[in-house]
Amino acid sequence: MKRLPDTELEVMKALWALGTDVPRLALDHSLRSFQWSRNTINTYLTRLVEKGFVSVHRMGKSNLYTPLVSREEYLSFDSQSVLKRLYGTPRNFVAALARDGLDRQELDELRAFLDQLEEETK
């Protein structure tokens, strides 16, 4: 899997929200706030198909698009990628958060989450 550019990620977010066998018109409607031309959206969809993130099939005169990678799969991959690229280790990431000032409640939530993870791995 590769990290997606922000524009292609926005198309994936729209597809994830819309589900499977998404007609192009529904996708255009969902992405209208970006004011991209039809050709621009076509380019992003073609790239996503080539990368294996999306499948496309013809139904009559329309193309239907389906995400092949789930939102959760991509978020997990992207989180690990950012963590490794920017911080190296989870400890360095948490240290950076702490330097920016986690409040008591955030620290307690983080500690509870780590305790829960530890219990799940036993």
C-alpha cells in the first residue's frame, strides 16, 4: 500500500462514506465542495484504480466505483507510516505530545488506553 496524496484521499473519503457500487453522479455530488472539474475527478479515480484502491465496473452507460481498501485499513497503514517517518517510535511520538503539553485528562485517557491494550495482549 502507498500513502495517498490529499486529493486522492478526499475521493476515497467520499467513496467510504457512500459505500459500494457508487454511481459517478453521487460521487460528483459528494465532492462538489472542492469545485473540481469532471476531468480532474476522472484523473483521481483512474489513479486510485491503478493503485488498487478502487474498482470500477460498467452498468449500462454509467461507471460504478467501489473502494477495495477499507477506511480502517488505510488509517492503520497511514498512522504507522507517519509514526515511522516522523517519530521513529511510539515513545518519541508520545514524548512530542508531552512537550506540547498534554493536560491531566488527556494523560489519564492515554494511560487507560495503554492499560486496555496491555490487557488485550495477555
